[in-house]
Amino acid sequence: MNRKWLIRRILSSLGVLAAVLVLNFVLFRIMPGDAISTIIDPSFSPEAKALLRELYGLDKPMLEQFFIYMKQMLTFNFGLSFLSRRPVWQELLSRLPSTLILMSVSMVLSSILGIWLGIKAALNRGKFVETLVLRLGAVATSFPGFFVQLVLLMLLARTFAIFPLRGSLSVPPPTGTFAIILDYAWHMTLPVLSLTLMGFGGWALYVRNLMVRVLGEDYVLMARARGLTEKRIVYGHAFRTILPPILTILLMSVPGLVSGAVITESVFSLYGVGTFLLEAVSGHDYPSAGAAFYLLALITIISNFFADIVYGLVDPRVRIEGRNR
Amino acid sequence: MKRKSYAIKNILRFKITSLTIITFIFLLVAASTSYSEVRFDPQKVYGPRIDKLCMVIIRNSDAQILAAQKGDIDIMGDMALPSDIDRLSRDSRLTMSLARGFHAFFLLLNNKAAPWDDKYVRQAAAQAIDRNNIVRTIYSGYCEPINTWLPPVSPWALPESGKVIFDRKAARAKLKSRGYSWNLAGTLVTPKGKVVPKLKLLTPLARVAPTTAELAEQIADSLHAVGFPVEVEPMDFSAMISKLDRKDYSLAVLAWGMGRNPDSLYSFYHSDMDVEGGYNVTGAKDKELDETLHRLRFAKDKAEAEKASIKAQHLLTDVVPSVPIYSRFSVAAVSRKWKNVLTTDKITADNMWTLMMAEPVDGKMRTLNMVLAEEPRNMNPFVASSAYSWQVLGMIYEGMIGSDPFTLEDMPALAESWSVKTSGSGEATHTELLFKMKQGLKWNDGSSLTAYDIKATIDFLKKNKVPRFFDSVKDVKSVEAFDDGRLIVRMNNISYWHLNNVGSLPCLPKNIIDKIKDWQNWNPLDKTGKSGPYGLIGSGPFMLETYKPGEYVMMNKNVHYRMLSNPKRNTK
């Protein structure tokens, strides 16, 4: 990894970010209607609508709106949400922990489960275990998320009332820190379980395919010939080889942690960034939607950047190629 | 033979449909009557009787249903899907409450573009639509076909609002009388001999509004049957509204919630409202209708308003700027663990009266849980615009005039009486509202509520041009408050509706209003008090205890509420 490459990579990332910033502004403004035009209330006259437009700053010339927007984005001071009239940052920060906990826990669990099952399937080719993993993986990835979540809700929260139906806390919440943590964990079990069930299949199929290919390589045969233990061969040699694509996928799915929460948070009535995004877009809340998409783009660009760097760190071939260039 | 049996089938189907709807309305009224039992005097209600009210935030409608079935929720309102209503109806632990609603669904016709620029063609279209069939097939009878421009529940709606006007033969005859003919394919040919071009019917996307999209298809079929070449075009809701605003459409389907009063007709059908951002999206323009709507909007008293309202509705039946299709019933589910639940044929159980009177059947007092379908997000009464924010704020803030649950007529709230009179002469003639406030009223912090607080509220809203209340106070000329509880509001012009507009404004204490530094960004839940005072001080039956975003809004009984001093009697 040389300095030239790094500078080129940073510059291209900044270019992408600038394009996203402009598109973020333009796309929302060329979309028909705004936060006010969809109001259909006879007690809200055109005059009152004009006052509201003024309150939201939508009466200003487009160029002026653009400069205000750019200033807000670059200084990370995203202004006030049209819908809540609270600072967008404050809204995002209040929702971020819940989304991050939900999505990162489920991502870690689904990847661990999927990778483990994928390896098991690859090691047991033609056996029942492989068939089971392949079938389960295919089923898990085929069902739409909201369907699985609603079925789980009906079964585990209604028919067998093991888990709560909604939210992240009981009403009223228990007293004491430990009790609150337990209550939170109890509420998050079903959403995390549903996301894990929906996510592990893809990992299992992907890892199984990679491992099958790698286990047939000459160096694995060589390792076996050297008398290495099966564990050493699998985890020390074969798995290490497939680690770069796995890490890439893991890093590339970081932006999805936020955007993928939309449906889950809606079904389980969770207070998070997913529902914030949904409300912002459907309510034409420009400051909120602009900030959310800007941050998503930023996370995506940073994740991709790190994915490139990490790829180079774990795969010596990439480093050598970079040096030779 | 085949045709004959088809005709018999059709007649039978029509009769069965009509019978189903009549039976349904009968059951609805019967259910409401059996529920409310006694027609008590709402002025003498004692309450609230519960100590705590919890509004649990559940966004997903399936999760709401599951919560109601599980018993986590005691009251769930605003149910729209027939399948959901059927599911909960089968649950013996719940009681369903139905009432005629304020929702109305219309087929909008662009009155400025052919062929809808001819009122007889519009009348033919109105006659061609089989509303009964739509109600039966799409909504399983959970709504009523309408032929009125006000919701049937409104005390101002004409009694003939449910009249069946479906008659394809008459529609064809009407079109023929205007010189239209039909080509071999059955498509309409204009009097000038040109085939009517494709007419696009705009509808929201099926994934957003599945029943509306299905309804649009049925309307298109109905219009097709008399020769209108209608084609459904689903599109994003905002894009559709934008097209309606520019009159860049031929046909569209749209539903809206209407108020009780008929002055909204002015907003929807007066030609002055055919402006950008105005609600006359059909572009209706009729001299006599304009004059009548003007008289309605600026009527000096109730009698004049009634006369103008009746005439305006008759004129609309003739002009047909849009075609009313149906009005959805309001449906709510209530746990049988609670008694004194009030339902009338006009309001469902999820109303303020239920929350005031409800008591557990077993006598063990506990928190009453009801669904809040969306995050309230904003608790600033000046800028909160969503219905969900006002579902909460409406428990805290009150106006001077309320609404009778049995008749929907005005009834005293903070004011014990009022009068409307016309004063001045010539150009200076104006409406003068005189309110007499009740004695001994208190805010939920225990301080006294006087006419000076109401004056401060009106003056504040007027001075700051608060958009949400702008239309209610823009014509206020002056407000005068007196020590004896009188409040005189002088308006700049004449309109009977000023009474409701001013009388229903949510009132805040003067000392709070005086401390608000930045009303636009005031967050009453911010303890630092940067933009204004902390807390929601109102005079409604409940007061905010906690708002846990994403989870719930917990409210306590307002121990200073005016109706708590009523004697414990007359409600069962």
C-alpha cells in the first residue's frame, strides 16, 4: 500500500461524497411535492401553508437553500427537523444506540452462525449435515423479512407469549439498572432472533461454497500430507484463505446496519434510525432525510475505504500487487 | 336466456347488497345504542376516574391487533382493514365499537378539461358508478356509499346523503342527450364526432394504499361500462397531489377527513380557492354555487348558515364537481375488562368521554392502555401538526367550546355560555363573540384559569401568525377580557364560523405564554428551558407524566380538572 494509492483513494472518496451531497439536495427538491403540499386540511388555507413554508425556509430561492444545506452538511449541524422541530443531530443520536445494538448484535450472531454452519457443511459434503444447511440456508434467504418477523411475533409473542410484542422496554419500565438491562434484552430477543434467522442463510451458503473450493486446493492436500490436525487445516489454512472476502462483506454490510433496520423497527415498534429514515422520506422532511442519507453515504464510503485497506492487510497478494504497480 | 338469467342475477345481487348495507347500518345503530345505554347529560359527567392513561406506541397494524388480542391493549381505534375488524370481532374478550366517520372518498373530475367541463357528463359519470358493489366487494360493508359532499355523520349533512343514484341506463341517456354517441367498440364519441381519448385515473400506489388502488380499478370498470375509456395510472402520492394542484389530470381518487361543519365546502368548491395550494383541485366554478358558498362561509348566524348549507349541498348535487363514493365507518376495539365505555352512532369508543368515565369491571383500578399508532414526536402545541401529537396534546389542552358526543353540536367546555352577534354598521359591520367563562377553573398546576389567559392565547397566536391556527385568528380585530369571566372577541368581518374557530382554540396560561422566547423551537419537555418554560400546562382531563420516545406516553389524571368536581351520578 503506497502513499500515492492512498491519496488517490481518498480523493476519489471525497469526489463520491461531493456527488452524493449534490444529488442528495437535488433529488429531494425535484421530487414532486414537499412537506406542505401534501397537507389536505380545509382549515389550513393557502395563506397558512405559505406561513408554514416560510417557517421551514422553503420560501427561499433554491440557490440560497443549497448553500444553507451545504453549510449544514459540512459543519454537521443539520438544522431542525420539519416534523419534530428538534435538532436533527439530537434526533439521530437518540435513535442510533438502539439501531446499532439491534443490527450489530444480529449481524455478529448471524455471521458467526452462518460461518460455522457453512464450514460444517463444507466438511461434510454429501452428508445429511450439508443437505440440511443448504436447505435451511435457501429457506432463510428466500422468505421476506417482514413475513418472518410477523410469524415470529404471532408465534412467540401472541400464541406462546414468551416475548413482548413491541418496543424495547416494558410499560411501565422496571426500576433498577439491572432490571432495565434484563427487560431490554428480553424485548430485543425477538427482533435479534428474526434478523439472525434471516441473515445466517446467506453466510452459510457463501462460506460453504468458498470452503468447498478451498478444501480442494493443493496446499490443503499438502497440509493433510504433512499430518496436520483437521482443526489446524480448516481454521489455520483453509479458513484464513477465505477470510478476505468475508471481511469485505462484513465491512460492506456496515451501512446496511442502519438502512436495513427500517422494516424490523417498524414491525417491532422500535425507536431507531430506520423509522426515522422512513418518516423523513415519507414526510418530505428535507433536513432529516438529507442528514440521514449524507451520514449513510459517509459510512458507506468509509467502510469501503477500510475494506480496501483491510483486504490488503489480510491478503499479502494484494499488497505485493500494489507494490509492483 | 343467458341474458335474462344475467339480469336476474344482477337484480338479486343489487337487492342483496342493499339489504346487507341496510342491515349493517341497523346493526351499527343497534350496537351503538346498546353500548351507550343511557343518553346522559355530558355536562354532568364525573371524571376522569382512571388515575393513569398510557398511550402505547405501536406502529405496525398487525402488531396492534396481536396486542389487543393478547390483552396488552385496552382500547384500539382507527381500524380500517375489514380483515382486521373481522379478526378482532371474533375475540370474545373484546367489544367492537362502530360509528359513522368523518372520512369521505371522492372521485375527482378535472372540471376544466373535456369531457368533465360539462356538468351533464359529470352527472352521467356519477350515475354510472356502482357504489354498493364497491362497498360490498372491497370493504365487506364496513363503509357506506354516499352521495353527499359532507360526511353523513355531520349534523349539517342532508338526509338524502345515502340515496342510491346508480343507474347506467340513465347515465347513457344523459350522455346521448348531450350529443354523445358510441362507436362499435362501445367507446364514447363526442358530439363533434371524435372518439373520447384515453382518460387517466390517478391513484396512489397499491403498495401504499391497496384498497384505494383496487377501488380505482372498480371505478374505471364502472365508467367503462358507459363508454368512458378510463385507464388507471398508479403513482406516488406526492406526485399525484402535485398534478392535482396544477390541474394536470383528468380523473383522480382521493380520500380526506372532513370536519363537522359545512364551511369546508367553501375551501373545496369555491372558485377563489382554485389557486396554488388551494383545495379546489377540481377547478369547480359555478356562479350560483360561488355565491351560495360565500353566503355559507360568511353567514352572520346559524340560521343563515343552515340555509346556505342546504342550498350549497343541493347545488353541488347538480354541479357534481366531484363524485362522492363512500364514507368509511370508524371502528374501535375495547377490552371487556372496562365498563362505562361510550359509543354513539357518531363516535367510537376511543373518545375522550370513554377515557373520562371508564372503570375496570373488577373494581381494581389500573392503568388504561390505548394504542398510539405513530410517534407523537412534537409536543409544542404551536407547531405540532400530526394527528398523533394532537392525540396526546388534545388530552392536555382544551378549548372554550366542546362537542356533544350524541349530537356533535357545540357544548360548553371552558366557557359556560356564548353568543354571536353582528355589530357596527356599513363597512365596519363585524361579528362579535361573547364568551362567559366557567367559574373556579384551574390549570393542571393548580393556578387559576381566567379570561385573561384566553385573551393572551388568542393575542399570541395572532401576533406570531402561528400557521396551524392562523385561519382561526387572522380575522380577530381585538380581544377584551373582564374580571367577571367575560371575554369579547371582535372580528374584522362577518362569519358565524368564527365562533367555532375561536371557541375551539387550545388555551394556554398567560404566565407560560409570556415566558416563551422562541415559539417555533419551544420544546416544553426540555428541562433546561432554553426556548421557553418546561412542562405542558393545560386544563384538559390528563397531564403528561412521561414521554418515552418510541415506547409510550404516560399521562396522569389532572386532579384540578373541572369535571372532577361534578357529582358522582348519572353515568352507567
